[in-house]
Amino acid sequence: EDQVTQSPEALRLQEGESSSLNCSYTVSGLRGLFWYRQDPGKGPEFLFTLYSAGEEKEKERLKATLTKKESFLHITAPKPEDSATYLCAVLGNQFYFGTGTSLTVIP
Amino acid sequence: NAGVMQNPRHLVRRRGQEARLRCSPMKGHSHVYWYRQLPEEGLKFMVYLQKENIIDESGMPKERFSAEFPKEGPSILRIQQVVRGDSAAYFCASSGGALAYEQYFGPGTRLTVT
């Protein structure tokens, strides 16, 4: 059965303290892995798409990487405005979303 | 540069009433997806539509729920005879085509059934 598991569920960081969020997946015929950011009361905001193992993408303080079984979202020197829930999704026969990692960055 | 629009943003219905949720995709997008999000749960895929066609409705309950995306106008998610368990946030997303996998989400409609 296709599924997506994100860890940790919640993460508190001091401003400037770098860390990584994990997304592990099992899917038949991966067609893409996606990262989104969701702020409270809002819809998810698209961040990255990764298509194949070894691929990396960067945007400001965020960097996403992909292996055959998992993806990491690395956050370098986070700021309080990076506080949000980060969602991972995979596309096999349909889209499957993880439950997210709630990130809090403390000033 | 209008994004995906959903209305209403908040909807309150009594048990047994009907709920109609609307979604206007991003300009130039012809693919629409509906998701349901319950507190503490992830987004659950419901249905994938193109103009005038339902492509995949495997995530949608067989009864009381229906969706359409007419040639003109917004996509509609319709829930008949709502029950308390239907209370959730419903999100619509759109993408540019069958091979354009990036989905752009609307702000959601929060349905409360009393």
C-alpha cells in the first residue's frame, strides 16, 4: 500500500539552528515527490518537486533531496518566519500526503 | 496573477442540508483536485477532474458526495445530507496539465456541520 510518513511530527529550533525534516515513502511507480509549506488556516504553498533519486533543489534557506526511499528538507539557519507545517506528498497512482512536520523557530 | 480561488471560505450547515463548495482554478489550468483535511490528519485525496470529465474519484465516498468541473464556470464539490463527520477543511488544487504535476492550492473552505 502506498504511504508517506513524515518525522518528526513537531520540531522546535532556535533561530539559526539548522536541521532536517524527513519524509519516507513507499509507492508503486513514483512519478514525483513534492514539498509544501502550510501556514495555519491557509492552503499548502508549493515549494519543490523532485523526480529522481539524487536530485536536489534549493530555495533560500531550504534544500530538498531525494533518495529511493526518502526525502529530506534541510533548513539552514532558520528564521521565525520559517515557522509552519511542512508537508510531503508523493505521486504514484494518485497523490498521497504525509501528516506534516510542525516547525517552530524561536527568536 | 490570480491564484486558485475557493468560496465560501467558511460554511455552516445543519445536519441533513446540502453543502456546495466552489473552486476556480488558476488561470490557464485545466486540472482540478479536491482534498479533505481533518484536524491532526493529512490531506486526503478525494477526486481529480478535468473540464467536463472525472478522471479519478477513488478517494471520494460513494454516497452523498459528487463533483463536477463544467466547461464554463468553477468546479463544484457537492455534499448532500451532511453529517457531523463531514466537518473538515476542503481544499482545491489546480495544475497546468496531465504532466504538470505541481499543484497549487486554494485557501480552503471550512465546513462546519451543526
